[in-house]
Amino acid sequence: MLLFLLACAGPPEAPVAPAAEKPTPVEVPSEGLDADLEHTLAFHATRPIYEQPHGVGLKVPEGLPNLSAETCGACHTEIYAEWSQSTHSKAWVDPQLQAEMAKSGNRWLCVHCHTPLLVQQQTWAIGLVEDDVEAPQLVTNASFDAELREEGITCAACHVRDGVIVGPGLTDSTAPHPVRAEERFTNEDLCLRCHQAVQTYPGKTFVCTFQTGEEWEAGPYPGEGKGCRDCHMPEVERPVAVGGPIRKVRRHGWRGAGIAKVEGIQPPISANPPGLDIEASWSGQELALTLTNARAGHKLPTGDPERWVQVDVHFEDAAGTTIGKPWSDRMGQEWEWWPTPKKLGDTRLAPKQSKVETLDIPKTAVRAVIEASSHRMSEETQSYHELETYPISVVTHRMTVSETGSEGGLLTD
Ligand code: HEC
Ligand code: HEC
Ligand code: HEC
Ligand code: HEC
Ligand code: HEC
């Protein structure tokens, strides 16, 4: 049977090498927890920052029974409720991640961004056979916490280091646990450690291509003082913990494109409305469409190269019958994965960039119907991974345009 994979990002299209040639992970015996920890930290220190775990998680902060998000949620109720709806909380249970990881020996790479603490990882890499990223030497992790792994990018993944709760640094904190202020909570460093990573692996058909940080830096938002948190963690005034003082703090929903990981579970649209704006005007026999990346602080869409944003237009006559040929525009990246990953094209809109498309209006048309949507993957990829119940797209705009004006637009909650 032929097998292939993809990875940090990359859709499958064609089969590759026969299974016999595939390098595989090797299990090595444990030398005890302390020695294993030392070996894995030493190995990871030789790798790029985005291939390293974020923390260990063996020391639970004083005053807390464990690191689970539910424990934090007993006091930080609203933050917990928001996080529970977020993609970050689904970063391990994500059915697509699970399907992709099963297809390659490179999963040790995936875990550091999707389950960033060493205690969340069932095995630890301590080296590579012949420097092959698909052939890690793995020891079984004696401190593995299977329940914490389920929580993916859990509170502790961002907030626990060396047995201390780290955060932005509240003035006159009333915290019952030790706290330490760290700068990466108030600039882009925390986010970019996972959202900016570019790496190719010679001889492999997967790449790591998250360029959200560079896209943001190249755009107008840094100059306006708007970073990742300003759009993805909007400000709110409320108590940080039950019974605490009201403070100006930030929501924890991180709404992105709004394509749920689990049907029905995601932050509301108002938490961060879609990036696209559509203006349409009907003049004579022409429909002019202006498509703008009005709200995304980076390219639209960013991140995973399989994603795209689509605009569909069809015309109707007075009886409501579709006439003429429907029109469609797809804004995304185009990659060739075999034999070597290569980007072939990129039609995404940069931050605040607009483009105008002009469509001919069929003679008997009285209205144009416009729909926009965001897509995570194609139907082919969905069925390749056997992910039939996994949501793969979301409609973001619906509008109709006629000689007398337009109705509808961005969908709201
Ligand atoms: C992806 C990283 C990340 C995760 C996961 C995360 N946080 Fe935060 N958290 C942040 C950042 C960034 C800030 C700083 C926001 C700011 O600028 O004030 C923050 C701030 C806080 C604060 C300070 C008050 C506030 O709201 O700004 C508390 C308390 C907090 N987080 C608790 C939690 C809890 C509890 C969880 C899990 C339910 C959690 N966080 C998950 C990144 C994270
Ligand atoms: C028993 C209640 C309780 C539990 C459990 C709890 N916290 Fe807190 N935490 C607080 C209180 C109270 C504050 C301070 C709030 C204030 O002063 O407004 C706080 C403050 C914080 C801050 C802000 C630190 C700063 O100053 O930057 C963070 C981050 C945080 N907690 C994260 C967590 C995480 C993560 C967990 C779970 C591992 C957790 N907390 C568990 C009560 C709790
Ligand atoms: C430990 C790595 C890590 C850190 C730190 C991190 N992220 Fe993420 N983020 C991810 C991963 C992985 C996903 C996707 C999970 C999945 O789809 O399985 C994600 C998803 C997202 C999404 C949602 C994408 C979508 O369309 O659903 C947004 C928005 C986002 N992150 C913003 C942020 C911001 C802002 C910060 C900084 C406060 C941050 N992230 C910190 C790894 C991280
Ligand atoms: C000016 C507001 C703004 C800023 C700044 C911003 N984003 Fe976004 N981001 C958005 C919007 C809006 C979307 C939804 C785009 C869409 O409709 O698909 C989004 C989507 C995303 C997604 C999901 C993929 C996608 O394009 O749908 C990720 C991941 C993400 N942002 C991460 C980040 C990170 C990391 C930063 C900081 C470098 C950041 N964003 C800065 C507004 C912003
Ligand atoms: C450098 C950090 C990093 C590593 C390493 C990483 N990821 Fe991710 N992953 C992310 C981020 C950030 C996102 C969110 C980007 C977005 O939504 O566009 C993400 C999203 C995903 C998604 C969801 C895509 C979608 O459209 O919803 C899948 C599936 C995934 N990763 C699989 C993997 C696999 C498999 C590996 C290992 C081969 C891996 N990742 C390694 C950071 C990482």
C-alpha cells in the first residue's frame, strides 16, 4: 500500500514512496525520568525554536491541585468559557490533525505547537536517526498526562513556566498562586512562536509555512499599534477571577476564519468578524465588485496553505431562475506537493488591499446573488482523510444587488 502525508501544512494529491523505503520512529529504552528529560531538552536545544516544547509542566504552581483548564476555570470562569470555544482548546482533538499525524513519523514536530508542554506528550524525542525528521528516537514519557493532552493549547501551555503562573502582570494582584509578569504577553512574541514558522525538509513532501507574523509586519497594522491581541483577544472590562476587582483585560476566544472544529462550537462572529468586505454596484450591463481585506491584520486568509476565501455570484431573472454562467473567485495559495513542495501561486489579499472585478450582466437579469465563504480544505482532501463530519467551510456574506441598490452583506450573530 502506498502512503503519504503532509504536515505542518500541506494537502495530499498524489502518492509517493513505497512503504518499504519509509523511515520510521525508533523506540529507545528509558533511563529514568530525570535523565530522559535532560536528553530531550538537550536534543531540542539543537532544533529551531518552533520545533521546541514551550515548557515542561512537571511543577504545579503552589496552591493549585493540577494544571487542568477546568481547575483554572473554577476561578477564571469567563476566560475558561471563552477558551473552551476556541480553536486552541481543540488543537489536539482536531480530527484533521489526528488524520494527518497517523500518516508520517514526523508527529514529534507537530506536538510542540499543538500540545506545547512536555507533560502533554506521550513520547519524547531525544535524537534523530540519520538526521531524518521522520525517524525520531523516542522514549516513553513517565510523566505523561493524557487528560492534559486532550486540552491542546491549554491555559498552562501559555501561562505556566517553572511552577509559576506567568501573565501580563496585573497591578495589585490578589492571586492565590505565584505570578510573574512576562513581556511576551504584551507583545507579539507569544503568538509568533507558533504562528510564524517557515521550514522545508529536504527530501520530504511536507513543509512548515506559517507566515502570519511576516504578513502582519509588512502591512499597515504595526504602524497603527494593532497587534494579534487587539483583534483576536479584544478588550473587555470585567473581573479576572470570581469576586475580583473589575479590570480592563482581554477575551480568550481567538476567533479566526470561524470554521468550527466541532460543529456548533466556536466564538461568536462579533468576537472578530470576517476579514472580507464586498461592495457591489450595478451600472448598465456591468456589475462592479470591490473585494477588500478590510479587517484581517495579515493576508486573507493566513496560516494553513490549504485555506481559501471564495466569492460566488450568479444572476437571476424576474422569475428567480438562474441565468448565464455563475462566476466564482478563489483567493488562496496554490501549492504543488510532489515531488518537492513548491508554491505555484498566491491570490490572497494583503491587509487593507482591494481589487475590483467587473462582471457582464446577462440581458434578462434583474438581480445578482452574491455569497462569500471561507474554506479549510477541499472536498477531495476531506474524503481522502475520511473526515466526512468535519466542518470544512462557512458562509460569511450573502447579498443581492439590482439596479436599485443592494441588500444584505456580512452575516452577523
Ligand atoms: C495562546 C495563549 C493563551 C492561552 C491558551 C490562555 N491565555 Fe490567558 N492570556 C494570554 C495573553 C496573551 C494574555 C494577556 C492579555 C493582555 O494583553 O492583557 C492573557 C491574560 C490572562 C489573564 C490576565 C487577565 C486578562 O484577562 O488579560 C488571565 C487571568 C488568564 N490569561 C487566564 C487564562 C486561563 C484561565 C486560560 C485557560 C482557560 C488561559 N488564560 C489561556 C494568552 C493565553
Ligand atoms: C482559587 C482561584 C484561582 C485558581 C484555581 C486559579 N487562579 Fe489565576 N488568579 C486568581 C486570582 C484571584 C487572580 C488575580 C485576579 C485579580 O487580581 O484581579 C489570578 C491571576 C491570574 C493571572 C494573571 C497573572 C498576572 O498578574 O499577570 C493569570 C495569568 C492566571 N491567574 C492564570 C491561572 C491559570 C492558568 C490557572 C490554572 C492553572 C489559574 N490561574 C488558577 C485566582 C485563581
Ligand atoms: C503553542 C502554539 C500557539 C500559540 C502560543 C498561539 N497559537 Fe494560535 N493556534 C495554534 C494552533 C496549533 C492553532 C490551530 C489549532 C487547530 O486548528 O488544530 C491555532 C489557532 C489560532 C487561531 C484560530 C484559527 C482559526 O481559523 O480557527 C487564531 C486566531 C490564533 N490561533 C491566534 C493566536 C494568537 C493571537 C496568539 C497569541 C496570543 C496565539 N494564537 C498563540 C498555535 C498557537
Ligand atoms: C486588524 C485585525 C487583525 C490583526 C492585527 C491580526 N488578525 Fe488574525 N485575523 C483577523 C481577522 C478579521 C481574521 C479572519 C479572516 C477571515 O475572514 O478568514 C483573522 C484570521 C486569523 C487566523 C485564521 C486564518 C484565517 O486567515 O482565517 C489566524 C491563525 C490569525 N488570524 C492569527 C493572527 C496572528 C498570529 C496575528 C498577529 C501577528 C494576527 N492574526 C493579527 C484580524 C486580525
Ligand atoms: C510551528 C508550529 C506548528 C507546528 C510545528 C505544527 N503546527 Fe499545525 N498549526 C499551527 C498553527 C499556527 C495552525 C493554525 C493556522 C491556521 O488556522 O491557518 C495550525 C493548524 C493545523 C491544522 C488545522 C488546519 C485548518 O485549516 O484548520 C492541522 C490539521 C494541523 N495544524 C496539523 C499539523 C500537523 C499534522 C503537524 C505536524 C506535522 C503540525 N500541524 C505542526 C502550528 C503548527
